Amino acid sequence: MREKVIAARRQKIHELILPEPNRGHFEELPDYLKEGITVHFAKRFADVAKVLF
């Protein structure tokens, strides 16, 4: 998870959609990595569609 968030920050991506089971891994990251990133956790595709459309 750490590498994915770092890569997103490098590419100036400020909004991520992650699978719900990864919530714990994301929350364990240091605050300086999570700062400025909005995360949406999705359980199913319908959750992803709500964010995209």
C-alpha cells in the first residue's frame, strides 16, 4: 500500500479508490503520506461508480 500511495503522490493524483479490505493497511500509513489524498473505499463496483459518475 505504501508504494502505491507514494506512486500516486508522484503522479499528482489526489483521489484514490481502494478496496475496503485495504482500509487497515492505508490507515497504518504515516500521516505525511496520507496528507492531501482523498480516499474512497469500495466494497463493490457500485461504490466505485458513485465516485466516478
